[in-house]
Amino acid sequence: MQSASVLSLQAPKDVSLSQVELELSKIWQSYGENAAARATTFNLLVYEPENEIGTRLVTVDTIANQTPCRVIDLCPISGEDEGIMAQVAAYCPIQKSSSSLICGEYITLRGTREAFDRIHALLTGLVISDLPTFVWWKDSPAPYTRMFERLVNLSDRLIFDSAFFKDSETDLLKVQELINNHAQIADLNWRRIAPWQELTAQAFDSPDRRAGAWKVDRVTIDYEKGNSTQALMFLGWLASRLEWKPVSLSKEGGDYNIQRITLISRDNFEVEVELAAIPVGDVGDVVGDMMGLKLSSTDPTADTSNVFCSESMGCMRMEAGAQSSRTYQVTRLSDQSANILLSQQLQRWGREVLYEESLAVAAEILKLNSAN
């Protein structure tokens, strides 16, 4: 079944891999050139882990409503190697203001990893040359594996969602390594912390409080237990903006997986940070959402104390012993699914400098763990 906002020109059709282009041409010929226009503005290669296969219809709806493109969906499966199974289709967003359809093409390839290893040349041929190519890797980064390396080489931009990384800290370091090797990276999870960044900046926006930002030396970040990427990226952003340099990291563990990080400010005083993983009953669709943030200073004359939280439980913890703090309620973007955030990323070009600078500091912090 398709969403009411998307029309399929015909039911998806299984074909042999060598017949993909021929069958796509037949779809357009059978429907009629005047009724449906074949259009492509970019290529999108989607790598779907085996446990993610089945979410494709939502992806089709999101992308088709965004802009016409050629989507190549790569679906590795387990079992006996029987070659690659291909399926082709054309989907068109329904425009009430127009009687004609402008449609994109969808190619689904299924097979074992061994089978995919044999089709690199054909996969390259399916990518329309002279158009930008995005790769949405819906899994943890897998450098030094054949499939991953080939897709990186094909892509102009590589898209992740770090909310679903299997080992959040190790995988963030892998992303940083890719950036160091000049890959253009986008992380959908980075967009989810935008409200925290905006409110933090606004808290020190007034002229009488601006100087206080440079006196912050105590930071506490609470996040949902299970994935620390949002907390680490936010800390990387805050440290990069305030010119803090990481110097030590210690892990206390326990029920809250407490991590304590010491950084040195530009004015050469120590900044102490605590990251706490808060157990929650229902994490929702996204694991590891930030829940609370507290900024303060040991300088009694500094007007820096701020509490930010996404729910009342977080505010209660953050406000303990900080009754004079300004309190802000954060409207989270966690309800935005990866599909919605993906549609925004497909409109962006070039490097995300702020993300790269923030991730670089987060990587410095994580490397302190291996140095200890």
C-alpha cells in the first residue's frame, strides 16, 4: 500500500539485474509521456540493514514528496547466495494544482553480501552520472568493509543517524575519521539537538549576560540511557564555541553511566562536566535524547546559572540546589523521524562546518578514554 500522497505508476516489478534500465523505460512508455514526466535531480543510495527492511514504503513517500530522484535501495539479506534480485517502480507525488505527474524512479536490490560484492560495476552503472549522489547508510559506519567503502567512493555526501549507532562512542570516532579523510558527512541526529543549542545561545544573548557565558565552569548533561551521541555532540558544540580544550575523562559507571570530563577554558580555568545516562521506561523511536542541561559557575559574581529541560522530571533533578537559576523548557525535535530529517538533508549542499567542528572536539574527549 502507498500513502495517499504518492501514486505508483504500476505495481513494483521483479526483474533481472541486467533488465533494470529496460524495464524502467517500459514503465514510462506504457504510461504515456504526456501524463507522467520522468525527472531526476539526484541519486540516493539507501543501505538498509536486514532488520530495517520493510520500512521502505515510508521512505518512498518522504522522498517522492520531496523531489524527483533515482533511489537505489540496497537490502542485504542472509541465507544462500542466489544472486541479486531486482525490483523497479516509479512513484509520483500527487500535485492537486497540476494534472501532470513528475515522477522519480525506485530500484530495489536484494541479495546476500557476497552477491553484492560482485555487482559493483553494475551498481556504478545504475547511478546517473553528472548528478549529485547521496548515500543514506542506515547502520553504524563500517569502514574497511567492501560495501561501505564502495558506497563512500560513489557518494558526494554520506548521511547517518547516530541515534541508531550500535556503539555510540566508537562509531562517532569512525565518523570523525571519515571527515578527516575528506568525506562530506551529515548526521540526522545532529538536527535533533538544535533546540538545545538555540536556547543555550539565547540564554546569553542579552548584552548584560553575554560575558557570563565565558565564566561557565560547571556543566551537567542528562540524556536517555542507551546512546550518548546527542550529549557528546552537544558538549562538543558548547566546547568549540567557548574555546574549551579537553584534558581528562573518567568513567564512574553505575546506574547512570556517569562520565566526568575536565576541560581548560581560554582563560585557563578548569571546566567540570558531568554526563549522566538516565534510565527511562519508554525511550520512544529515538534512543538517547537529551533530557536536561545545567550551566553554572563557581564564581559567585557570575550571572551564568541556567537550567534547560525537556520534561518535568529533568527539571526537578537539574534545579536541585540551583533555585536562582533561569529555567527553560526545551521543545524537543525527537518526534521528527529519520525520514523527515532526511528530506531536509537532501536540500543541503556542501560541508557542515559547525557540525564538523563540534564533532572534532567530541572526538578529542573520547580519545582521552583510550589514553588513560
